[in-house]
Amino acid sequence: MGLTAHQRSLITKARTGGGSDLGVALDDPVCCYLLATIVSDLGLEQSFPDIPGHVEPFFGSKSISDLRLPGLNFLTLFERLVYERPDADTYFFCLATLHKARLKYERILQSQAIPTIDQVGPRGLLQYGTLSTSGLVGLLFWRKWMFDIDNRAGQETGYVFEPIIAYAIGGVPYSAKKSPVKRGGRGDQGRQVDCVINDKAYEIKIRVTIAASGQGRWHEELEFPKDCQASGYQPVLVVLDPTPNSKLDELSRAFISAGGEAYIGMQAWNHLAEAAGSTMAAFLELYVHQPLRSLVSAVRDELPELRLRFDQDNIVMEIGTEYLAIQRTLTENLVAEPEELPEDVDESGPVP
């Protein structure tokens, strides 16, 4: 038995925290927790009697940083896991990637700076007099802090959502700088691609809404399949939510007209599962499909009551009858990161 050079390299990539100050490297107890989760997901408990029977759920109320399983030899367990399921190494990589993103965002919530009056003061002119000055300052501060943490959530999701789907189906995501898909099929100006597999170039979306973000942006969306075709790739559109609208129909036609394919709703999930194979299809179902389906089903027309409290050590968010407490233990002042995929995203995945 023994691990291959590729598998050892994959473990190193999975454990590395990245270049950000808030990136979190994964030590052996965390890796053992992730491995035990995989064993449970794949029903392999009988082959791992040394792993405790109860493992904290990956998506649970416990602090993400507390998800650890000490006292086990990770490399020995990993070697046994890939012997049982050869493609479980990719499963581990994708789960580790998701876990690192969640750990990093937990630290962002703990450390995102409260705004200063220099940042938000001029914005108060738009609502000055509608509240007391102290009330308006509080509103401006909360509004900016919520915007900042939501903006960071969007950035961090961009680093993990499409890439783990790409890795799960055996593909590679590309930033615009290194993309093989060029504008007009030639030149140095590339197009960001969510996933490339052989001669197929994927665009992966949760939903296409009827409210486009602007004519220029929508034009870019419609040009993507043409650029793929001109660059020698078959464009493939994958839209996970089936909600129909005219923009979705228009985008689907653009992909098909360029010699491509379009998969919507359950067709999309079935296509991804078939491309992934049984082991990675289980990952996509448990860590992408089920959570998104649950979120979509929970959408209501009326928003629940929201209350926010802040003291020196905690921020408490009350949503309806539930609450989320954020312990403010870190004090770094965060700098926003670019929204595009990192230039080395194609080198950071499990594909050798």
C-alpha cells in the first residue's frame, strides 16, 4: 500500500492555509475530524473501528474551530481510506477546502473592524434629521459593518463554491489571466472559467435572475459561449435552481447556439453527479445540493425580526427566536481581497 506522490501533494495543498493573514492551516486533529466525517458519509465505519462512533456534524451549531478529533494518526487513516475508496482523496481535498473557507469566515466575523465616522459620516447627510444623531450614527455603523461582512462572504464564496464543484467532477477552474478561453478565441485576454474538463468549458450558476446587473454585464454573459466555441471548447451551462424566467431561456439558447449544452435544475444536479462518479456525487449531494435546497425551501415572503447587539467582547444577532453570538477575540483590521479567482486557482486543486 502507501500513498502516491500525488496524494501526498494533495494532502499538503489541502492543509495549507493560504497567503491571507486570516487563512487557517489544518493540523492533524482537524484532518482526522474531516476524515472521520468522510468515513461516516461513505458508510465505511466497519473498516475504521478506531474512529469514535459519534462525530460532530459538519454543518452544526458547534463552533467551527472546535471540530477536531485528537489522538489518531491521520496519515495512517488516510492511507486506509484511499485504499477503500481510491477517489476519497479528492473528497478529502474538497471537504478540507470548504472547511478552511468556513474557518476563515469565522475569523472574519470575529475581527472585521467596526467602521469609523470618517468612513461613514458623509453618508449620514442622506438621512440626517430622520433620527437622533446618536441613532443615525449607530445605523450608519451597523449598516457598514453588515455590508463589509457580506462583501467578504461573497469574496470567500467565490474562492470555494465553483472550485469545489469543478474539482468534484474532475475539472479545473481558471482565472481570466490563465484561462484557455480567450475573448474572440484569440489574443491574450482570457475569460474566467468555472470549470474546464477536456474540451468542455463550464459556466456554473446557482440561479439566473430576471434582473440582470446591467446591459454590459449581460452582454458579457451572452458572449461567453461564443468565446468558448471560438477557443475550441464546447460551452456547458449548469444552473442549479430551475426557477424559469426569460433571462435563463435567453442564456440557455446562447449556449446551445454555440454548439453547447444547458442543464437546469435536476438535470444540472444529475449531470454533475454523473460526471463526478459515485463517491464525489455523495460529496456534492451532502455539501452542496442539500444545503442549497434547504436554503431555497426556507425562503419566505416576510423577513423575520432582526436585532443586533454589540459589547466589547461579543456581537449578538437575534433572528426571529434564534440568535448567533460572535466572540470578538481578534482585532486585525481587514483589507478587502479581489473578487476574481486567484491566479493560481488552477494549481491549487486535486488534479495533477
